[in-house]
Amino acid sequence: MNLSARPTDRVRGFTLIELLVVIAIIGLLISILLPSLQAARRTSRTLRCGTNLRQIGIGWTIYADENHGHVVPGRPAKFADPNRNVYWVGNGLHFRPRWYVQMGAEAGFYAFQQPSPDPAQDNVKAVDGSDVFLCPEVPEWINNRNYAFGYNSQFLGNARFKNGAEANGFINFPVPIGRIRAAAGTVMAADAMGTAAGKEKRARTAFRADGGSDLFAVGNHAWSLDPPRLTATSDYCDDGNRAPEHRSAIHPRHGAKANAMYCDGHVGTETCATLGYQENDDGSIAANAEGAHNRMFSGTGQDDDPPSIR
């Protein structure tokens, strides 16, 4: 008995055309769904960034409670006496710790696995402690100098010396926490671009993870955030390069917006315009353009001038 299948009993396979149609449909579905997935990932990164900022910000009030009601400066002054330039940061001694290091330590998060009192390590040190110090949109921005978040140091605590001389005292330090009106919506810190903000977009260069100084690089000296409106006598984020084209500003890295942490503890997602910055046609951020204002930075709710360096 012949048990072999007859031609009419064979299972019919897909034709080449049918396979191509299926592949085309799958490709179409992917093209439709991919933007939604990317948007969801971006939203997730924005939320995680905001959460990280909020956690660091807890240390702002704690620092004031532990320091006679004075809020943390952007960075301690550089004294002639080297012994005055080393500070305890929760898990060791560190050379002139920037704001986020001190605030994090107060909140129980350490910026460095091994802090260093060595000035030679200042600009090359990586922020390799808790993940709370990272922005997930730019996870490689972990340099101690070229950092992801910038502090509103001009209004909240500028411990640089007036005219660069120790004998002249500080530009704006100490700042009592009671002087800052939380109800005014005062920005404490935000996603920051550093000195690249004053350059036209096409002229900006890549982030320098080695801590090197490149005024055109995004993230250069971004630990310090300039307010929107600067003056001829105000400070700049990089005091060695005080010029309108070397100003800092927020970095709208989250879908054309930036996360901003406020002194009352909340985090908002803002554009340059909503925070008072004025963007030029070439993408650069103006330093003193008509319409720019400091109402969200001054701590009074008014468009105050930044404290003078003189």
C-alpha cells in the first residue's frame, strides 16, 4: 500500500509576495510604534532626572539648618591659607566642594566614592558616588567641573571674592535662607549647559568628560547656572571668562525643556522663555536682551540685578 501523500495533500507554504507583505506590515507597525516608545523613554528619563534633583535638593534646607540658617554657596572661596580650602563631605575630606557635593552629603548621598583634598584632582575628578547625582539624559556628564546640573549661585550664594581679592570679602555670601521667598518660585538648580549657552548652536562642541576648559563645549563649567539677565558688573559662571558670549544658561535636554528645582522643593519642566531667558535667532542665549528677567532667580520675585562683583 502506497502511503505517500498525494500532491493535493501537501501543506501549502507562503509565497514570496506574501512574506514581503508581512515584512512590510511589521516594518510599518514598528515605524508607527517607535516614536511612541522613544517618547515614553524620554519621559521616563525626564522624571528620573527630576527625582534626582529633588533628592539632592533635600540637602539645601538641611545645610541651612546646620549652618546658622545660611544656604550652601555655589562653591567655597579659594583662600590663601590652603587649610581653609578642605571640607568634610560626609565620607571624607574634599577640596572646595561644589554645591551638589555638600547638599548631597547633608541628604545622605555621596558624590564621590573617594573624596580628595588634592587641588590637582579638582577638575579631573568624576562624580562616581550615588546615581542621584546623574541626569539620565546625559549619563556621561559626571565631571566635577563640567557637571550636568547648575546652581543659582549668584543669588543663593556666591563665595567668590569681590574683584578677586580676599581682603574685599565675598560677592554674595552668606545668604540667609529667610531672605529667599519660596513662594516666589525661586530656581535653586537646573539642567545646565555651561558657557556653550552663549554660543550659536552650530558653533557648540562636544562635552569634555576630562574636565578640560572649552568655552564652546556643552557642559563647560556647567555646575554654575547664570540667571537670565546679567549686567556689566555681575559675575559669570566662569569668573575667568566674564563676557556675554561666555554666559551659562539652562540646557533644554528633555524634549526642548529643562528640569528646574525650586527652593520650595518642587521640580518643574521649563523652557528658556518660561524662566526668563531670551534666545537669539542663532540659538545663543542673550546676556542682557530686552525682555530677559531674573524674577525666577532673585529670591524676591522681582527682576533684581545679580549682586555686583565690585
